Amino acid sequence: MKILGYLIQKEFIQIIRNKALLPMMTILPIVQLIVLSNAASNEVKDIKIVLVDKDQSEISRALTNKIVANDRFTLVSAPFDNQEAFNLMQKNQADIVLEIPIDFEKAYYRGETPKVQMLVNAINGQQATVGSGYLNSIIASLNAEIIQREPMMISTVQNQIASVVVSSNSWYNPELKYPHFMAPGILAELTALLTIVLSAMNVVREREIGTIEQINVTPIKKWQFIVGKLVPFLCVGLILLTVGLIASKLIFDIPMRGSIALIFGYAIINLICVLGLGLLISNFANTQQQAIFVAFFFVMIFILMCGLFTPIDSMPKWAQYLTIPNPLAHFISVSRKVLLKGSGFVDIRWEFIYTFLLAIVFNTLAVWSYKKQE
Amino acid sequence: MGKVFWAFVRKEFYHIIRDKRTLLILFGMPLAQILIFGYAVTNEFNDAEIDVLDYARDEASQQLIQHLQSSGNFVVNNVLTSEKEIEAGMRAGNAKVVVAIPDDFSEMLYAGQPQKVQVIADGSDPNNATTLVQYVTQMVNSFEMERREISPNPYQIGIETRMMYNPQLVGAYNFVPGTIALILLIICAMLTSLTIAREKELGTMEILLVSPLPPLLIIAGKVTPYAFLSFINAVLVLLIGYFVFDVPVVGSVGLLLLMCFLYVVTALSLGILISTASATQQDAMMRSLMGLMMPSMILSGFIFPLASMPLILQYLGKIVPATYFIEILKGVMLRGVGLNFILFEVGILLLMTVVLLLLTWRNFKIRLE
């Protein structure tokens, strides 16, 4: 036990002496939290639209006014020529080109259901669907207004207006604030990320510098060595988590509905798990560069598949199973559930079980693969 | 001189080829990324789990539940009996949405009286919540239309929508350009800065600097293999995009490759600049991760649209080279434009490259401290 104490002490001294680590534990998470929480949104706020109004009628002008008045849309220009409008789209200066054909109004009052043409830049399919959806609803509401104004039309359309109304409300986040959703996830991602990189670089650095030889010739046991590496980094991770939680409370006022103790309890298991993975990577590398590359490869895949930016539920089934060995995915899910929804232990038991199993697997492998002799 | 240079390039090649882990980053990474983006990462919804709180419990409400499931967007998880049960499913994350059907649903449906179907969404994920509520609304409306056989209203503004460049709304169209930009950056900037930092840390840089090779040639020799390999990678991603995900190259392939070359030079000068500023590999790694990777993924409009971000972030995004490169790629690959349409982006990228090269030139030291 005494040996372990000294090992941990040595590791702490090394961490504290490392000048680069302190800003990484304090400034980095805060900067990332602010930037990412604001940037990572799939909302469509600014749609650049080009109107080709060939009709120049009352309806077309009413439509133009309605679009200009909506702050989601920015009218880029209103040429009379299709080619000019299309060029704007080719230059990426327009997201939507709306063309109102000649004699549109006349055809409308004759009841011929004339069509406006909508060209949507659909390279980003999701954005295109949402953007054109907004424009559709503007046009539909204009249509309803016109019908209300014309008594002749009301009589023919009256009993055709839908009567089932869907009313919706959102729990836990009624204003649908994006940072409330992103901040807990980013916090979890950041904590796991930093600890995995630090631990992956650590053992290998000792190997590259040669100090590991000195430890190998001492009577320190394998598990003592690994635990001696784990504990200090666990503390670093927990400090990072605390700083991040305080920062996101102060900056974004994220709700903390669940128990903080539960978060920290889970975080300890999760950090032990990712630290084990980091040490495992470290054991299989001879140089820091190799360790960085392997860690980087895994981290990249973990981040893309952890549900931080795109929901795990919308992945295909096989990909959803692939997220089970991904400790990041569980951490993010737990922090979101507990902080935002106030979930208790029963609700997150599966995340606990998976992480616990992963922690055992990674750490056993780490102890097993650390060899004192070459 | 030329002969020595090529010998140097060959040495660097051996370094790369001999290390399995470098190869993992060089070829495993782009492959993994493009497959993940292509198959696993989407914002679309299939089989979202929902709960139904059915007060009516009659034929009409059963049919509505059936209708909701028929879209393929929803799977009904639980049919609840009281309001108290709503919370449990949401907390456990098993229900994204709860649809509450009132007990006089069928009477009102046939009488044509206005009535309310309530939808309660789990707002902790705002994206999910808005999309799912939209889906439910659509399904409920179409259900009513079917049931009441409403004849179409003649006085209507018809809308003919054409999805340009990507009529099937395939996700790959968006991520192939982004992946290329990211891969080129990782290989050119991160790998080069790391290898130079490594030579410094190991002390072999000193040996190289005292050799008769001029320092500029040393740097050129170090980056040439990476430039070459990243080029191969870009072509690889394009090929996978074309054959696996059917992403076309509408514009000129020559122009596309030329643009890739320009971006490779930009990324290389960034990489060398980072390496001149960092003494150790850890340093170089942190700088390129934080300074390059994150901004290029988040602030370049690759994953999230720049236009929806706060103004400050939009300005920050404007100094990220990847922003312009992705724009150029989308233009040439998907919209099929010529050079005259992307002059602005190309100009900015050129300007950035010149500035970066000048900075590198000033910071590059022949002597080690």
C-alpha cells in the first residue's frame, strides 16, 4: 500500500509540474463548451431566397411581402430572368429560387390550381427539406388568408378545412434551447477525450525517455503500476468535469434535475474505463507518435458514433450495436438523462452495466499486456 | 542536388510505409470515416419509439395508432392508461414522444368538430422534438383526410418543388466533400507537424540540418511524400463516393484535382508553421487537434450550417481554410461550375497560402536552441 502511495505521489508531482496541463484542464473545456454548444445546431435560421416574379400581381406581391417579413428568409435579389436566378444558385448565393409564372393570379381565381416553381439547393438534404418546408407553410398560410377574404371561396371550401388539431408541448426543455442539450454531452465527451489522450501518451512517454526501465527493476507489481497511473488521471478527469459543470451552469444555466452524486459516481466508473483503454493503447506502442495515432483513430470513431452530434436512434440497427463498446456514448447518454430529465439510477442501469463491464475488460487487458521484460 | 533530394524523399517514404500505425491513419482513417458518414450518421428518423396514451380505446383510435406506425417513422412502444405513466418512459429514454388521444376522439372525428390530439415531446433533444412533432402532425392530418374523404380544394397555390443537384436527398453528397477536406488536413498538417516535431525531439533534426542539404530542401523532402499520399487519399475518397455512394463529379475532374493541390499546399504550410512553433510531439498534437481539427469539423459548415451560428462564430468560420475548400468542392463536384464561379474562394485560399508561407518563412530556424 505504501508503494502505491508513493507511485501516486510521483505521478501527481509530474502532472503539477507540467505547465501545459493546467490550461488544458480549465480554459480548454470552457472555450470548447461555449463554441460547440453554440455551433452545433441543425436549426435552419437564414435561408437565402431569390424570387422571380413574372406575374407582378396582387398575390405575387403579397407572397413577396410575406417572405421578406419572415426573418428566416433573406431576399437576395428579384430578377426577371430564370438564368440569372440559376446563376446565383450556382454561385451558392441562393438556397431557394421561387418562380411565379405569368398569369398566375388569373389561373388561381379560375380555380385551376396553378403552380409556383421552387428550386431548392439540396446538397445538404436535411437543410433543404426544412427550408422548403418553411416556404411551403408560408405559401399555405397565404392561401388560407386569401380564401378567408373571398366570400365566394369560403362557401365552397368551408367543410373541407381539417378539424383535428395537433397541439404539442415539449417537456424538460420547453423553449427547445439547443445549448441545454449540447452542453452536458460536450462535457462528457471532453472529459473522456482528455483522459484517454493523457493516459495513452503517459506510459509510452516513460518508455521513450527510458524511465520505465527504472520502474521495471523495482519490486513494484504490475497492478500497482497501472493503479498508480489510473488514480492521478482519474482526479484530473473529475476536476475537469467539475470545472465544466460549473461553467455550463454559469454560462448556459443548464438545468440540473438529477442527482449530482449520481453523475460523479458514474463518471468515476466511466473514467476508469477510458483510462484503461488509454493505458492499453499505450502498452502496445513503442513511441509517442504511434500511441497518438492509434488513440486518434479510436477517438475519431468514438466521437462520430457517440450520439453527440447525430442521434444514435437514427443509426441503422447494426451501428447502434456498435455503440455498446463505446464508453463515450454511455457517458453522454447518462449526463443528458440525469442533468436534463432527472433520471434516477434505474433509468440508467444499462449504461452502468455496460460501462462497468468495459472497465473490467480494458483494465484487465491493460494489466495483462504490461510486460516488465521486453 | 536533385538526386540527394529524391534520396531524402525515399527515406521519408520508408518511414511511413514501415510504421503500421501511420498507415492506419493514412488509409484506415479515411475509409472508416467515409463508411461511418455514409452508413451510420444521419439525422433521419426510422422507427422512433413512441408511447401512446389512448383515452378513447375504440376503433378510430386504434386505426390512428395503426396509421402512425404505417409510416415507418414510428414504433409504438407502450400503450399507456394514465397520465402518470408518461414520465417513466421519457426518463428512461424509451419514448421520444407521447401521443395522447382524447376519449371523444371518434365522435368528434365524424362530427367534424374541432378537437385536439396532444403530443408531448422529449424536449431535451430539440432536434428530435421538432422533427418528430412535425411527423406526427403530418400523419394525423393525412389520417383525417383519408377518413373524411375531403375533396381537394380547387383554390390552391400549387407548389412544384425541385431538389437541385441532389434530387434523392442523399446524405453522401454533403459529407464526401467535407471528408476530403478533413482527410487532406489531417494528413498534410497533422502528420507533417508531428514528424518534424519528432525529429526535433529525437535529435535527428540536428543531424539533418548539419548535412549539406539546404534546410528548405529538407522541409520540401519531408512534405513531398505526405502531399503525394494525401492526393492518393483524396482520389480514393472520390472513388468510394462515386462507386459506393453514387456521388457524381459533375464538373471538370482536372479542375477538382488542381483545387485539391492548392488546398494541399495550404495545409502543408499550416503543418510546417505548427511544427516551427512546437518543440515536442505532445505540443504539436495538441496544437493541430485544437487549432485545426476542431475548427475544420465544426466551423467549416461541414456538419453544421454556418448560417445558423452566432455572428462571432460565422466570422471565425471565415478564417478556416476548410470553409472555402468545401465550398469549392461542392461547386465543382456537385454543381458543376467552372473556375469563373469560384474565383472568390480560390482567391481567398491563395491569399491564405501566401500569408502562411510567409509566416513559416519568417519562423523557420536553421539553428536549434
